[in-house]
Amino acid sequence: MVEAYFYMEKHQTYFNLLDALNEKGCPICGLVQKAIHMEMDSFLYERVNDPGARKEIRKSLGFCNTHAWQLQKFGDGFGLSIIYNELLGMLNDKILSTDLKKNATKTKALLKELTGGKVKANYQENSKITCPACNNLRDCEKRYITAFTEGFSEAEFKVAFGRSSGLCLPHIVSVLATCKDEELIKELLKAESEKICNLRKELDEFERKHDYRFSKEGFGKESDSWMRAIEKMIGKEGMF
């Protein structure tokens, strides 16, 4: 029975590949893309509230940059709002529970405490990048991370940062990885915690208005909060 199952599975895979050979481009790329698309569609419409799926997402701190933004293109803001609201809550708990007095001068320990080791300073982890565009991107990124760290103590910079959306998690980690100033670390994490709390309030409002009882209220500034939540966790599309 088991042998028959594997035979049928292999047989179907073979004919899928055979059909894909009649299409333009790499047949394996095409089949993998279709499979991932189907998996994402299934996740959004059937497994957003599945305990096993949610546990896996919490463990991984969500999706990678590529797949998070692919999910965003499905347009299911409500499902992704639920996912990323929970992830932002986990992130904020990490920030608030971090013992700065103990770890502020030990960057690696702080980063591990903040993200559970799941997110690293991106430009430091890609020393073998060979694509010229990727190399230029990382060099540019490094310059701005350094400028951010050095400029954060300036009054006008702090005011501008206060009005901003803040940094995404990968760039919070990157800034902390280069920073040796304990007070700056405390200020940055406090400011980011406040921004996360405000974003989660918008997500709560976005989710509330999906309840049929309140749907006639219409959406306000919270309408794109689910996309901003994705960016907060994994950065802009194509960065990482």
C-alpha cells in the first residue's frame, strides 16, 4: 500500500514536470513557484488560526522578507494582521524584558535576548555575497547604519525619529550591533517599544472593523497597518 502511494506520487510529479517542459522558462522554477503560491493561498484561507501553523510562525519569528511580501500580495490584510499583531507583541515583550544593565555592553547577548537569535545584522552575515548589486546595497546599508548610530544623539535627529515609523527589526538589530553607547541603546529600544505599541493599536482597530458589527464605520489610517506591521518585522521588500 505504501509502495503504491509513493508510486502514484512519483508518477504525478513526473507528469507535472513533463507538462511544465512545454512552458517557457525553467520547468522546475515554474513548478516550485506554483506550489509555493498554492501553499500560501491555503495558509491564508485555511490555516491562519491553526494552532500548529501559528506555533511554527512564532518559533520562526514570521516569514522571511521574500515570502512575507509574497503573502502581502494576496491582499488578505485581516489574516496577516492577526499574524503580525502577535509577532509584534512577542517582539515588544522581548524588548521590555531585556536586561539592559546586564547586556547593553555585550551586543551579541543583547541581540540574542531581543530576537532569540533568529534575526542578525544582515550586512555582517553576508560576507560571501558576489552579486555586484547586492554588494553595493550592503555597502550603502552599512553607511546609513553608521550614520544613524552617530546621528541619534543630535536633537534634530531625535525629533525627526520621533515622528517617523522607526526602524524595521533587522535594522534595529544592525544598529545595536554597531552601537557601544548604553544610553543610546536604551533610548532606541524605548522609542521602538512605543512605536510597536502604537502600531499594534492600529492593528487592533483594523481587526475590530472586520467585525460585521463595526464594518460600516469605514477604515481610517489603520487601513494599511497590516502592511506596515510586515515591514516592521522584516523590512522593505527585497532588502533582506
